[in-house]
Amino acid sequence: MTKPTTPVLSFSIADEDERPVTLNPPGWPVPRGYANGMAAKGRVVVTGGVVGWDVMGNFKPDFGDQARQCFDNIRAILAEGGASPHHIVRLTWYVTDVEEYLAHLKPLGRAYREIFGQHYPAMAVVQVVRLVEKAAKIEIEATAIVPE
């Protein structure tokens, strides 16, 4: 068995006191509201699928309200792990209706910026048939990397 080697990186990873670095290949258009990729160094903090229910397990019927609550819930979980929204390197969104998601982009953007700030990690949005919680319209998984 050969000893693993350290990979050669063509980009610089953030220093321990810095935020994750956005990756965008030369010549590619700069994305708005997300990143093509992220690089970071540190301790990994992940959430499970987080839905937009309150502490009593109740959902508001509006997609935007559920998304806002989902963002708040993610922020609370990250805080338990010593992370904050600016440490997020990836978000995977699961929505039950992509048209409803697209119809709510402006309020989603406002809620996102109010809770997560101007930090836009790598993201994916996937439409699913339904979520485990029947009333849920959105579920998000977050990955954060906290400098050590």
C-alpha cells in the first residue's frame, strides 16, 4: 500500500481566521446568489434535513415563511456546533414545488440575507415528490466548516 500524498491545489485555502473561499473557474460568469464551489479548512459541522417548523413542530402555510423558519433553524443548529452562517460551504435545498420556489425568489432572497447575510455558498435545489413531514414545503441540508 502506498502512502497517500498531499494533493496539489491550484487555489489557496482560507487562513484559519478567514471565511471559506469561493471557487469560480476563469472565464465563467459570476453566479448570483450562490457559488459554483467553496474551499475551506477546519472542523466540519453538518445539519440533517432541516424543515421550516417552529419549536412546537408547527408549519406556516406560506413557502416563504417556511423558508425563513428553516434558515433560522439552520442558524440555531450551527450555533450548537460552534458555527455561524458565514461558515456554510454548501446548502442542498429540497422543495416540493420548484414553481412555488421560483415564485418566491424575492422574499426568499430577503429572508436569506437577513438571516445568513451576504454569504452565498455552493447550493443545489432539487424538486422532490414530498418530504417526510407532510406540511413541509422545503427542507435544507447545510455543511459548514469552522476554522480551528
